[in-house]
Amino acid sequence: MMFEVKLFDLKHHLGNTVGMPPAEPYQGLASQAGEPAAGLPPDDAAACGPVGHLGDPGTWNWPQDATSFPDDAPLQALMLSATKLMGAYGQDSVRAAGLKLSLAGLGVLRILMSEDGLKASEVADRAWSSPGTLTSVVNTLVRDGFVERKPDEADRRVVRLCITDRGRAVITYYVSRAAAWWRKAFDFVDSDDEAVVRRFFIQMIDHLSQLMREERGA
């Protein structure tokens, strides 16, 4: 079974690029000791606990070893752990390729490879990133010669982000070096199950995007 290595813009693929504020799961949690973060429910609300009837009893506890989940673990707990591990694995793949880039930086380059000359706000929206975080990432890419900021020809007040030849080269290099790395990450998936797994993730992404649009009035 072969898995293609693709860094692509899921929001653009789903047509979900408008009115979508970035998810900031840890925002507000760094409040002063002993003071609950604003907007968080009381402890007895069990905001992070299991919900619904997806095989997740109210007595379920997070395991000490995040890779040793019981069969009745809540789906959200499994997904959060898988996402965390995938991010760490992805960053390891960057280091293994000998690059000093973040996955966020590679994601920005891939977005600009797909559509060059976007505004920073457009890139942030497609990357599900906050403007502040995107600015920091772009500053590093500009410093290292992977991206250039250029004024818009029609409106000099507008700044466009353009990928450089160096930026294109680093993306091409990473994809070629990381292909085997990412194939190994999914080599446990039986070829007969691949279509089912892919369909599940596509449906989950589409469903969560729709829920976010509804919650935020987009």
C-alpha cells in the first residue's frame, strides 16, 4: 500500500475558508494559579470528560501511558492523542531530512506553492492559524529566504506573500526525503481498510468544519 506525502490545504479543499476563526485550544488556560480561566465551565461540568454514548463510560480515566488506551476510550481522547503524536512524528521527519523548519513553516510554503501571492490573512485562514502565529512563522520564512513580502501591484497598501525558488526547492526536497518516513507511519493499515480509514477522516473533517461554521455563525 502506498501513501502519498502531501502537505495540502484542507480548508481550501473543503471550501471552508471564510469566517473561520482559528482554534486555540490552550488559549486562556494560562491564568494565574488558583484562578479559573475565563470562559471555562466549573470543574463538575467535566468539560474534558467523555460525552455521549460512544463507548465512553463516565468512569473512564486518562491512562498514564497515552499509547495504552482501553477499548472503551472516548473517541475524542483517541483523536487528540493521535493528533499530538502525529505532530511530533511529523516534526521528527523534518529533522530527519536535515531541515531547520517547523511543520507550520512547511505548511505555509505548501499553501503558497498551491496559490502564490496570497495575503497573510488568507494564508492564516487556510492554515487554521491565528494572524499572530502566522506572522511569526512568515517572519522566519522571510528571514531564511523562503518567502518574500511584495506590495500588491494594484494597491500598494496590500502586502502579498510570495514563495521563492529556495522555498520551492525545500518543499520538493522534504517531500522526496519524507515519503518513506510517512509510508512507515501508516504501514500498519491493511490495504483493504485504507478506503474506510480515508473516508472516516474526510467525513470527520467535513463534519467538524460544518459544526464550527454553525457554532460561529459563518
